[in-house]
Amino acid sequence: MSKVREASDVSAPYVVRPRRLLVVCRVVAVVVVVVFGILAILLPRGSAGGQVFGPPDQIAFFGIGVLIAWAVWQFTRVRVEADVSGLRIRNYVGEKQIPWQVVAGVRLDDASPWASLDLQDDDTVALLAVQANDGPHAVDAVVELRRLLAASRDPDLSGR
């Protein structure tokens, strides 16, 4: 199911998010909260081997589960927004805005888990939103990003 945009549509922002990663992280986060919630309820009350567990311990145990689920949920933040002016990349930690003028190329290597940008200064920026395990979706995203890169360099392609 290829979803490459029309050639005349390069001026509209293009947004890429991983598909499988979103599903896996959301499921894992929910499972972690449910498991920690059940374990917090089943945490023995009273004395257990010299330890005393009470409602504060149960709340703390559940809170730890919520924190773990929040950390897993943060993996769903990744995205790439691109238009003819540049890219806005949100990875696990932080966001970057990169103009097309500093981008040398967009690539998705066979052994790489995600796509990356090659910059003019020989630096590389990971595009964690374009996950190789998304298959055709990742290939379509790389093709579209390459088309936007070409459109940024050729005013006739951008429709300006």
C-alpha cells in the first residue's frame, strides 16, 4: 500500500511517524500499568518476612509502574515534519530544525534500523521516525523526503 504524495503537493507539510513502534509502545505501556496495578493490589499487607507493606507502599509500587509506562510512551514522540523549507525532527530526546540547504542526502541503508540524513558537513542525523521495520511505509517516506530535498533545490518543482 504505497502512499506517496502527488508531485504537485510538495508545498504541504509531510509528516512521518513510525507505525509498528507506536503500536508496540502503546501496548507495552498499558500492560506495564495494568501489571503494576494488579501487583500493587496483591502486595501483601501486614508483615511479610519482617517487612511491613501498607497503602503507601502499594501507591508507590503503582507509581513506579506509571513512571515506567511514561518512559515507554516517550518512544512514541518521534516524528519528522518536512516541507520545501526544511525538516523538523523530533527524536527521543529533543527536537531539531534543519534547512534543506545543509542536507546532502536522505538514506535508508539495508542494515540500518532507521533512515538518516547526511549533512553537508559530513555529519549524520538519525530519523528515528522512519523505521526500517515499517517496510514500504519507510521506503515511501524516504522517497518523499528525497523529493522534497530535490524540490528545495529546484524552484520549478516546488511550485513557487
